[in-house]
Amino acid sequence: MPEQVVRAVVADDHYLVREGTRRLLETSGEVVVAGAVGTADELVDAVRRLTPDVVITDIRMPGGRWRPGFEGIDAAHALRTGHPGVGIVVLSQYADSLYAFELFKHGTEGFAYLLKDRVGDLDELLGAIHAVASGGSVIDPKVVEGLLARRAVRGGPEALTPRERDVLGEMAHGRSNGGISRALNLSVSAVEKNVNSIFMKLGLENSPDIHRRVAAVLTYLGTP
């Protein structure tokens, strides 16, 4: 069954990137681009006027009233305050965890952080768009891999067992319980027990306002 068509606004200060993203999305048949803008201020105004389901924005759009280098993230937070139902995909050239944590610092629901080269991988980009449109969250696999590699050297929280850290590592790559079961050669029930134990140890309560799997990954990876 095809995904529901999503109305989107695209924001990037580079015209060719902006229009290329627009055309790529519209050729999929799964996204209608209601507007394409070049600044964070224009993005906020376009969302107010066009009421899209999803925003796809570059992390940097120089100029205006926003923090230099964080314009897309600041605009995303402003949009979340004024338009809580809009999903937001932030495209970034930075694999550094600082930017991902900055995006997710007030919550994870309806946010995605992808590296810009994902624009060329239509399935990845569409997956993120549909995820945030339905309130889900996505972290770029390359960002996760780098953070997990650093954690492998530094060590993880002592509260988690080695098996729980293995499960959390697979969770970080976006795998479902079934996918984790196959990757680690565990029963699904064993995976579920480990996942629930991870949530408990990391203090993540079951709440409609937070995507616990993403929050668990962010909590585990921690700040540098």
C-alpha cells in the first residue's frame, strides 16, 4: 500500500539544491512541495501560510535573527512551538553529535536529523519524511555509527549490561525488535525484555510526548 501523500515546504539558501530537492521529492509521487524558500524567516512565514505536513530544511541559512550556523535548528524549534503538528527534517553537512543533540534537546517527536548526502538517497529521505509526518524520529545512521564507535572506546554507562548495550546499539541503527532479534540471534521476547530494561535503567517513562527508542539512544550516547 503506498504511503499517504505529504505536503512539504523545502528550505535551503542554495537555489539549485532547493529546486533539485523539490523536483526529486515531487517525482516520487509521495510528496507535494507546497513551497520552497531560501531563509529561516521565509520558512517560518511559509509554514504559517501553507500549513504543510512536513518541513525539510538545511541546518544553515545565513542571515536573519537566528544563531549563525544553527538557523535551521532554531527555526525548527520556533515551528514546533507555533505548529506542533508539523514534522521537521533537518539536513546537515555535520556528523558532529553537537548538532543532533541541539535539535533533539527539547524532545524527539516529529524530528529527523539527516546528513545532506541523504538527499541523493530518495528512499532514506522519504522514510524520514513519512516518519516525522506521523510523529516519529530519525537520526542519520552515519551520525549514530560515529557516536557508537566513540562509545566503544570510552565505554558505556555501567548501569547497562553488555547485552543491553548490544541491543541499544542495534536500536540506534533503527532496527525493530524483530530486526534486533535476527541481528543478535536472540528471541523476540529476550529483545523485548532487554529493551524494557534499558528504558527503565535510563529513566524513560512511557509517554506520548517522547519517542523512547530515539531518546534511549541519545541518553546512552550522551554529550561529548
